[in-house]
Amino acid sequence: MLWLAGITLLGMVAVALEFAIGNRSLRRLRDLPPGPSAGKVSVIVAARNEAGKIEPALRSLLRQDYPNIEFIVVNDRSTDETGAILDRIDGIHVVPIRELPAGWLGKNHAHQTGAQAATGRRRAR
């Protein structure tokens, strides 16, 4: 039983060491250049029947001070007042979805649709 505890301890030490080394090698946001040189950022919000919460959430997002940002809100087949609320908010691009294509899940399809409407720089894979 003692050998099992020793192996477990060695494994935990190895994982902790890997985490510490890997975490130090990550680039920090504060190290990136600020402003437009960092590229355009596209923020995609998928909303379905969010009339009670969507306006304060979007107003909060719109207070961002990043200089080159766009907000794309996908109205994913809402049956409440979400669409009317989105129509009266300036500074967002609304993409409506009327029906869900076969083989798609709602949230996944909404995010894919928003990504297709985005004009921000896409990362190479």
C-alpha cells in the first residue's frame, strides 16, 4: 500500500510541475500591444427568449472601451420580446434566425451564424 501512495504522490508532483511550467509559458493579455494594432474583436451573443435580461447585459457590453470591437447578437428564434428589445439598442448588429436547420443544436447554430457574420480578424489554425 505504501508503494501505491508513493506512486500517487510522484504523479501529483509531476502534474503540479507541468502546470507551473506550462502556466509560465502562456502569453499574458497585459503583454499584448493595446489598441487597433491588436485587431478587431467580434463579440457574439446568442439570445433566445431573453427579454428579461438581454437589455442590461448588452448595455454592459456596450460600455467596453476597446477601440475596435463589434457586437453581433443572434436572435435565435425568440418568441418573446427579445427581438423588439434588440431592435432598439444602437451599436449592435442583430442577426435573426427564423428556423433551426436539421442536424443542428440551437446554441451551436446561433454561434456558427454569428461567427459567419463577424468581421473581426480570424486566428489561423
